[in-house]
Amino acid sequence: MFFIKKAIFLFLILSIIGCASNNYIKVSSVDEITITIDTPADRYNLIFREYLKRNFNNKKSLKPQILLKANISFSSNETLSVSGTSVLKSTKASITYSLIDKNSKLLIKSGSINTFPALSSSSNSLYSNEKSIENIKERLSLSSAKKLYILTKMILRKEN
């Protein structure tokens, strides 16, 4: 009985020490890469760039190593509601991007991303329709920035 109590006590001490010593954070080389973001100067591209900057969270002291050229554009179509009585606007975002190594000026990857359509409400007020479309474009910019951030991280991890 005494041996069992010692074994349980020893196991408890070893598990506490093992859990406490496993709190090391390993910084991957992808997190150390700084990225410069280049977008056109219209309203939604600036919003898109700011969302990307928030995601990448670059440190100012490091020299940029990768250039990300991105452009977001929107397309709207009219579609019928489920009941078929009102006309809704379906808005999709399309992002074209290219990753360029700043040191060697080589293209790492380029492509495009399309988002799922977002529906805007139908209203008799022109003001509310315009505000609805503006909010949809801002939400699509946010979700597109998240998608491009994840895709860029995956591409850079695959390269390293």
C-alpha cells in the first residue's frame, strides 16, 4: 500500500512538472517575414489594405522582404428573393494578388480569390439601398482580407 501511494505521488509530481515546463513558444520563420502591402488608392482598396495590415501586424523595425500587390473589385447582379416577389442585389468581391520577393524581384505566387455573394435588402429608399451596398462592400473587404492573409501564410510556409 505504501508503494502505491509513493507511485501516485511521484506520478502527480512528474505530471505537474511536465505541464509547467511545456510553455515555450516557438516562433516560426514565417512570422518573422515582413510584408509590404500595395493596393490602389480608391476607398475600398484602402479599407482592404488596412484590414490586411491589421492581420499581418508587421513590426516596423524589420526590413520588408515580401511585396503583396492586391486589388479588390466588386460586381453586383440583380436576383430574385426566395418568394420571387422582390428584387435583391447580389454583390461579390474579386481579389487579384501577387506575392513578389523584394530582394530578387521574383514572382512567388499570383492568383485571384472570389468571395461568396452577399445579398442586400430591397427598400424603397435610395439612401438605405446605397448604405446597404456600402456596408456589404466593407464586410466583403474584411472577409477577403482574412482569406488573403490565410492564403499568404500558407504560401509562405510552403516556400520555407
